[in-house]
Amino acid sequence: MRVRTLIIGAGAAGMFCAANAGPDVLIVDHAKKPGEKIRISGGGRCNFTNLDLKASNYISRNPHFAKSALARYTPWDFIGLVSGHGIAWHEKTLGQLFCDDSAKDIIAMLQSEMDNAGAKLMLETSVEAIEYDGSHYTVILLRGGRQTVCKAEKLVIATGGKSIPKMGATGFAYKVAEQFGLSLTDTRPALVPFTFSDNRFAAISGIATPVTARADQGPAFAEAMLCTHRGLSGPAMLQVSSYWQEGEDIHIDLAPTTKVTDALKQARKDSPRKSMTTALGKFLPARLVDLLKDELSVTGNCAEWSDARIDTLARALSNWSVKPTGTEGYRTAEVTLGGIDTDGLSSQTMEAKNAPGLYFIGESVDVTGWLGGYNFQWAWASAHAAGQSI
Ligand code: FDA
């Protein structure tokens, strides 16, 4: 079999590339259905882009690499496509756009765009080997126990990263990159909940509260924190996980929207005989206060608290530090941090500098977005850049 373009991986990036790569495209995937991560994304409603997109929303060894593709295919381009397909959407918070109805609408849209472009989709197909003879890529495909040899001028690798192996993530892209002499940056799970070996949050699992949180390095995120059976999750913690290194603390402001010192002094004035835990319960979940009271020595009635003691407590609440044991790992991570080093790729086209006709797009590349639709926008933009150049 001969095609002009073979795309491996029918996820977000691969499908969008197939729709934009001109005629004679074959796209293969080892899964039973295309776009499975899209289906489960955004709680089933797919947070497909973000209105407030900046290069600083992405982590990469080269923070400039993603700029060109992101500037040439913007959130508004994708919104135009979504709206053109009659898919209703809404902004939830912080510029995050979701489907009103179902993430399946995005998959159907991508399939229809692929059909219009004449791209052929082959599922339940794995790749046995890839060879390059200087002008063509020869790829041995395996489907239902039968081998097919496919020759292609252009080969696009869109097999994503290592997150959620149960859904077919393999790290295949990294092997291909190594075969063709491209370097990799270190990879690790990101946008992932933290775990604590002492299960200290199990007793208050389900409690959520707005916080501002940061790792030793990286920005502070003002979003919700959720206590779980195994540790800390919620958007604030997922964001911080992308910057956190093993062994480090996380720094959390537990009451970012309250002037804690003023609030506690007022409570002392208004209700001196109420307990300090009750006063804290006005702006923190009572069960969280219960968990913290020993660690922060919160005892007695408000009347017993001096100004200095209130100041110390306020400082402790605004910079509460915890040391996770680790994270939930690739089992639940939304993305893989790191990947194919961008030094080996053209930022204009995603083509490998030392392997003409070989492209890497989407999550396989060392470009990792924040939570909030940024990772899909990278998938669309990098796929579009490759598709346009093919
Ligand atoms: P993706 O993983 O989507 O696709 C790779 C494809 O390659 C898969 O179809 C896989 O089966 C196939 N494949 C892998 N190895 C193969 C092999 N060896 N042979 C053949 N095929 C192979 N992002 C966002 O912006 N908004 C959101 O709402 C969410 N929500 C979300 C929820 C959850 C639970 C997860 C796990 C992730 C998200 N994400 C997200 C992240 C987002 O899903 C992710 O960044 C993109 O799907 C990446 O797109 P890719 O096409 O690069 O990989």
C-alpha cells in the first residue's frame, strides 16, 4: 500500500492533522475508537480551548518553541470550526471553553472534517517497524494478525505521551524519536493529584476550598483544592504538580480571599467567648480546621488570643506547607510533562530537522500546557502547523 501521508495515532492531534494534511492520508490507531481521551476530557464535555492563551501557559525546555504554531492557529480559529459545526459551547471559568452537550460532538466534528478531506481511518492497527530509505517511510502495520506494508512520503507521529496506559498510551513516539536520532527531555506525570503516605486527608476526603498554591519553582495558582482519600487534588493541586519536584514542599495560602488577621481580631471583639476554631470556620471548612488545629496549636477562646498570636496563625494559614510523598502517576495524570526535545524539530512545521518528512505533534512533544484547555489547543495548533506544511 502507498499513501502520501501516514499518521500514527488518531487522538486529538492526529485526527486534526488528518483533516488538514491535504489528499491521500491514512491514519491508524491501535485503539478500537478514535479520540478516546477527547471523549473523557473535561468531565465528558471537553475543555477544548482557552480564550486567555499565552506562551507562559506552556512548560517546555524551550519556552519559545510553541509560539509560532500557537500564533498561526489560535483559540478563535478552533472556536470558528466548533461553531461552524453547530456545536454549542460555553465559558466555564478562567477562559475555559466546554461543549454544552458532550465531548463526543468534538470527536464527531473531527471525523467529519477527516471525511471531507478524504482521509482514511484504520483502527485496531499497530505498528511493527518503521524504516526510511532516504525518500520514503516504510511502515509495517499489523491488523487482525495480518501484516500490511505501507509506504509513505510523509510520516506523522501523533501517539501522545504516557498518561493513562489503560487507554492505550504507550510512549511509542519516544521510541520512534530515538530511532531517528532525536533527543528526549525527562518525562514525568503532570496535572496529577498528590499522594501522602500517612493518608492524613482521608478523614476529610471530599472537602474542597479555594486556595492559592505553588511549588518551590513556578507560578501560584488561585483555584480550588480538593482533599481525597489518598491526598490532595483539585485544579490548584493539578496545576502545581506540573512544577513540583519529588521531595519538595507545596506552599498553600488556605484563605487567599480573606484578610485573616482582621477577621480574627474582629471575631475576638464580637464574640470573645467563641472558640478560635469556630472563628476560623467562618472562612475555612470546619473539618479542615479540625484537621489543622493541632498542627497550628489552635486552642481556646478568641479572648485568649493576643495580637501576636493571631498574626502568627494568619501567617501560618497563608503559607501552609505540606510535603507530598508522590503523585498518582501516569495512571491518572492528564498529561506527560517533557517528551521529544523541541531542539530537533522545526517550530514552523513540527518536522524533524534530521529526518525529512517525519513529523511529531501533540503531547509527544516537550510542550505541556496548564490545565484549562491549553493541551488541546496545542494539539490543534501543532497538528495544523504540520498539516499545512504537508
Ligand atoms: P492522544 O493521547 O489524544 O492520542 C494518541 C493516540 O495515539 C491515541 O488514540 C492512542 O490510542 C494512539 N496510540 C498510542 N500509542 C500507539 C501505538 N503504539 N500505535 C498506534 N496508536 C497508538 N486537555 C485539555 O486541553 N482539556 C481537557 O479538558 C482535558 N481533559 C483531560 C482529561 C483526562 C482524563 C486526560 C487523561 C487528559 C485530558 N486532557 C485535556 C489532555 C488531553 O487529552 C491531551 O493533551 C491530548 O489528548 C493530547 O492529544 P494527542 O493527540 O497528542 O494524544
